[in-house]
Amino acid sequence: MPWIDTVAYEDADGKLKRLYDRVKGPDNNVDNIMMMHSLRPHSMEGHMAIYKYVLHHSGNTIPKWFLETLGVWVSSLNDCNYCVIHHFSGLERLLDDDQKSQAIKAAIDAQNFDNAPLDDRQKVAMEYARQLTRDPGGMQEDIVRRLRDAGYTDGEILEINQVSAYFSYANRTVLGLGCSTKGDILGLSPNKSDDPDDWSHS
């Protein structure tokens, strides 16, 4: 049970019901992280908008599976098992390579991405995400230069920044309110990236 009251799908009405209908998956399932916002639907609307635009938007050029990898990495650093479980399931589906995805997960679990089957530029992005998560006040411009030198455009650096920042927000929503995976369908996400207003989970 979460640490605050939440409103179940079948008990929702008005704006909350309309939002639930936008974000729901099969059998009217609403992810628990979204239900955490049910007493303040406007904050659910804001959360879902930034999630969709940061992680599931056709304007991104970094592969979605790697953005999910960054999310799993940040969530692991923050000890947020809810987001690790959910987004690793999404990563597995997107990557469609069990051996590689399991090797990535093992490296993340060990908090040693050097052992992950990632290329050098992806490892620089993982280092950026680690620094931003663990020591945001200690960030220096040098890490951005390293991302550029690795071949990322400034727009892609922004993508890495926003995904890393979003997951720390999501992790704190989950950890601060006692959100669990009980009743969730793992690995669903708003996959229609070409339509930023389609929030449905599949």
C-alpha cells in the first residue's frame, strides 16, 4: 500500500478519470506511479507530459533503448527498484537482445558500467548521468566537452540531461510516497512517439 491515499480507476471521475483514460494500459490498468498523483490530477498531467516528451518523442535522436538504459542507471543509483524494474522491462523489449540487456543489467547492478556492452560514447553518457545524479553541484563543463568529443550534438546532450533529470524526479516521487509495483503491468510505455499527445500505455 502507498503511504498516501490514492484513487482507483473505478472510483475516479471528472478530470482524474479523463487523465486515467489517457494513460491507462490493458484492462484499465494505471501505473502506480501515476496513481500517486490522483489527489492532485494537475501534477499527474505535468508528470505525464514531461515523461512523454523527454523519453518518448520522435524529436529525440538518441535510440530509445539507450535513453531507457540511462533511466535504469539513474534509478539504480537512487535505489529506486520500482523504476529499475519497470524501465528494465521496457529496455528489454526495445533492445530485443536478451544477452545484451542482461549484461547491461548486471553492470548496472554492480554499479560498474565499464563492464556493460556499451560503446565508448555511451559510457561517457553514463558517466554524465552518474555525476548529475550523485553530485549535481559538482558538475563541471568538462563533462559536456567530453560528450561533444564523443560525438554527441548539443541537442543530444540536452536529451541525456533531461532523461537523467526526469528519472531523479520520478524516483523521488516513488520513494517519497511508498509506491510499489503491486498490480502494475511491467514494461508498458507510451510507445506512439510520433503523437506526443497520445499517452496510452502498451
